[in-house]
Amino acid sequence: MAKIAVYKFGGASVKDSDSIKNLADIFRNRLRKNLVIVVSAMGKTTNSLEEIIDLRLKSEDWYSKSAILETFHLKVCEELFEQDHPVFSRIKNWFIQLKLAVERPLTKENYDEFYDQVVSFGELVATTIVMEYLCAQGLIVLWQDARELIRTNSDFRFAQVDWGWTRVACQSQLLPKLDQFPVLTQGFIGADAKGRTTTLGREGSDFTAAILAACLDAESVTIWKDVPGVLNADPKRFPAARLFDELDYKQAAQMTFYGASVIHPKTIKPLANKSIPLFVKSFLNPEAKGTKIYGSGKPNPTPTLIVKDRQILVTFQVTDFSFVEEQHIHQVYRELDLLKLRVNLLQTSAIGISIVIDYQLFKLEKLVEKLASIFKVRYNENLQLLTILNPEEEMIRGFSASYTILLEQRTRTTFQLVGKPI
């Protein structure tokens, strides 16, 4: 049996009709059996769906936003298909289902589940359009609902994969299809045991590709981006960013942990466990080499800059004149775990625990409510977290001078600061 490859295309690669045409051009010499194609929502569709949820939560007019989003997708179809093509009715049907999902009751308590049911339509609509266009170009692919393959628990928005069930489903459902045709499916989404749609975390389509690759024992995964590969900084923030030709799994995982947005944080582990190489390439220059991530065992000493926005610094101070002990840290982390909040930075002092977390609607409020009876809680919002891996002294001095710093931390190989740019 031929080796299986997995390709993942993010929202920027399918953001409009020209992008979808470019994707088809990439496939003209690459499409084959035993190829799994994972596609994200188009452009900023997920952001738009989040705005619809926010409007629904505030009991404001979300219908107009939904109509604009539907018109956008239909306009893309008009630029790709003849007017009598069946894709138009399929897209309209998805948006009918979307409206029904948004009209369901929404509260703080069911927000995460509601979120997953709504935002998943971005991937479903995008893969429908891409599949139909590829087939119209003579590039035959099969459409596969990812929710039939990826089983998760019911931790909505941050679902955990049932690896055993998912592997059996991939082997029994995908392998026979791949022996005949390439298969196109959605990133980011799965389903729990009750059939309810779940999501794998924001920007989780990379993780989907890794899940499918690991369960199919694939030979490689390629993530197609609008950058030439993995860079040592975000080129939109730092124009002089440098390309890594290759990276070891461990170093790549470390970069994603600290927030490097080029790869989802959960992507590396299942690939490293199976020694499946990951390639990051540009859909704008598909013949370029890109970056190879594999078990090279060779750390790259190049300094790496990672900036995370919308960060919250929360400090918990003990109130009974005692010092911080392990039990206090356990109390904080227990509530963080229940709220599915990940700590981006932790620092302890004699009487306090400081953490840095991402902004998530309602989560800070709930965290403060749970711990206010135990600690004095203070927080600062709308901050930046800057992480420098393999830092140089001059670099640290330069960035330190350009921030109002609320907290900083340094280890042998990492420098981090939290604050606001001056």
C-alpha cells in the first residue's frame, strides 16, 4: 500500500476565489490517492461567527452579520461556478442550519457548547466549496465529515481526543476511501459520544492534520501557510524575521508552547510519537523548500521572538500573613483546570502567585469568583507577553526599554516579560 500524506490548508489559503484557484493549481501535480486534505474556514470566517455569537449573547441583531457572511460565501461561488451549479443550494442549506443553531438558547453556562455548534459551520462551508471546485476542475476528491472520524470528550472548545476510537474510525472509514481517491475533510472539529460537535481549540486545524496522520501512520504532514516556513519571529511584527530550514520536534514544540502562531501547540506531540516529519511550506511559493520539523536532535541557537496579545496578569495574594505553599498553588491550578485555562507564565513570591493567561469571555470573572474568598485577587488586562528563546543580552535590553513592564522572568534559555508597549 502506498504511503499516506496529509496536507493542511489554513484560512488564508482559501480566503477568496483566487486563493481557491491557487489551491487547485497546487494540486494539479500533487493530487493522488492516499492523500488527506484538511481545510480550515475561509479567511476570517471564524472571527465573523464569533461576532455572531457575541451579538446573540447581547440580544442584538446578528441576522445582518449572518446574511453578510452568507453573501460572501455565495459571491465566492459565483466567481468559481456556473450559476446553476448545485453548490449554491448546498451553501444555502448550511446557512439555514447555522441560523437554526444560533437561534437556540444561549447563556453563560452553555456558552462553550453553543460556541462549538456555531463556529463549526465555517469549516463545513469551506470544505464544501473547495471540494466542489476541485471536482469541477477534474481533480476528483471525496468529502468527509471530520465528526465521523475524530471522537472527543465533551470539553467544548478544548475537546480531548479519544485516540483509540479515532484510530479505529480512521482505519475502517478512511483507509478504504484513500485506496481509491484523495479525501478532503475539515480541520478544528470533532464530535463527542452523543454526536454533538466539538472543537479542538482555536486554530486547531493543524492538530486535526496531526491526529489523522498519527491514526493512519502517514509518512508526512505538510502545513501550507502564507509564510515561507517557520520563522524566528512573526514577519508582520518583525520584517527581518529569518527562516528555519529545519527544526527538531522538541524545539518546535517549545516555540508553539510559548505562542508561536505558525503551528498549533498540540500538533507536534502525535507526530513526534510516530516519527512523522512535518513540513511547513508556502502556498504562495509551493516549490520552495520551506521548513522540515523532525527528530533531528540538533537545537538551533537562533533567537526566537514570540508575542502574544490580549494577555491577563492575575495575582493571588494570601491574606492570613502566611507564606505561599504548595496547597495555594494547587487551589489556583484546580480552578484553572476546571475553567480550561492554560497558564502562559507563572511566578511565585513569599505571599503571592502571579499567572498570565489568555483572554477568554467569562473565564476571568469565574476565576475571580471562585478564589476571591481565599486570596486577594488583582489583575491587569490587555497586556502583551513577549518571549525570547535563546536571547541575546542586547536584545533583552532593547525590548525591556520598549515596554512598561509589570512582570519579567528569565531562565537559562528563555526571557519573558509582561506589560504594555511604550
